Amino acid sequence: MTEMHTTAGMRIFIENSEIQQGEQWVSSIEPGLWIGAVASGEIQTRQDGSGEQNWHANLTTHFWAGDGLMSEHNVLNNGNLSCVFVHLPEDTVENILDPSDIHLLRKKHDQVSAGLCPEHLRLLAWQMLGCPYSEGSSRKLYMASRALELISHAVAISKQDVATPGRPEADLRLRSSRDIKRIHEARSILLANLKDPPTVPNLAKAVGLNARKLSQGFVELFGQPVYAYVKEKRLENARLMLENGATSVSQVAYHFGYNPAHFSTEFTRRYGHTPSAALNVRHRN
């Protein structure tokens, strides 16, 4: 299901749908600035001038489509495609960004390309996908505020690329595609076993890597160590359960392997409010 919002001159696309291997479609990329982040799913895209690219969880993109593009999509694996894209037409860009920033984005990002999704962008994408407001102005404003944050970070990343060329993401090219695939397999195992995740040595054995390579590669690909990633995903998924109809805080705590008191402490430290407050969001709307 694709959801589209238009606000403050921006178009915000939220995709959250089941996909099947071999499924194909074509979409139109209209002129202007595009910023997106993939939360889950594996697809291959092809655009004139950019060639083929594989997209999977925790990749992000920002590019300038000068004359508009046609994009062909091919699903690589069965699963769920969850992603967020924000489009700013040229007249909207001029109203939001400084001329120097527009020039930088035009110059550096005139082709569709993907890079690792920094933690703050990944969190924004998950927040938009799990928006606590179901409809109306509250949902529209929530999406717009997160979209503006995405744009702000895209500009900051572009400036950082200019100031410090040779970003860490380039180091991933030194790893084989086979290793990268195995690290993604490890992540999938973790996400399927958040309540009782395997140890790093057992996880490494399951995907055919040694523990050191898995640990180092996990940080490179996903920006944090294995156990920190598990903790974050537990809390993210717990928040979504609370905001989308869970019956109690204790139910959610036990579902993710926490005792309720520890869960409340960790949740409050992470989000700045208690699990009970998150549980009541739906009722307030």
C-alpha cells in the first residue's frame, strides 16, 4: 500500500506492502529533489544514466532529478517493502533551501545512488512508518515535520561529504558481496528472534562468518554493535505495539523478553516518556 501526503509543497510517499520475488513495476520520478530511506525489503532498480542498483534495509538516497526519470523495479526476495520518500519540486526547493545548498545538491547528487542509512535517518523513517496519528491534521503535520528533518539531514550530509571526502561507507566496498549478504542474513535472524536473540558466536556460525567479521561488519552496515541493535529494535517494535493497540505495558514487555520494571526504565530512557504514555496515544486521538 502506497500512501501519499502533500503538504507545504512537499510530496511524502509512505510504502508498506507485501512483495513477491519477480514482481516488477515502473514508476515516474518527477523533477526536483528526492530523499528516501528503506526500512525493509529487497528490490533492484534501474534508471537511465544510473544503471542497476540493489536496495535493501538501511539504505538511503538523496538525488536531484533534473528532467525527470523512469525507474524500473524488480523484487529480489519475498517479504515486506517499507520505505519513505520525500519529493520537493524545484519551486518548493527554492522556498525551503538556501541557493548555495541547492547548488550543492544539484552538483553532487544528479544521479540515483544509495548509501548506508545513518542512525538518525533510519529512526526518522521508522517514525514516519509508525506514525501514531491515524488521520487528519495531526498525521499530516507529524509527517511534514519528519520530512523536513530528513531534508535537513540530507543537506548536512552533503556538506560533510564536501568537507571530509572518503566517508566510512566506502570501506564496505572492500568487503565481498557474499559477506554483506551474510551480515544481512544475521540481521534477519535477530529481527525474527528479538525476545531471545542468539549469541554473537552462534549467530556468526549460523550465517557462516567468524564472530569478529560479523561484529565489525554489523557496525559498518548498521551503525552499531549487534546487541545495541537488538536493544534498539526491541524498543522500536515495543513502541509501535503500544501505539497500535497493545492491551498492556506488561504484555509488551514480556513479548520482547523484558520484565516490566526494566522495560519501563529502558523505554523512558530511550524515548523520554513512559510506556504508559505511549499506550495512551491512540486513545487520545
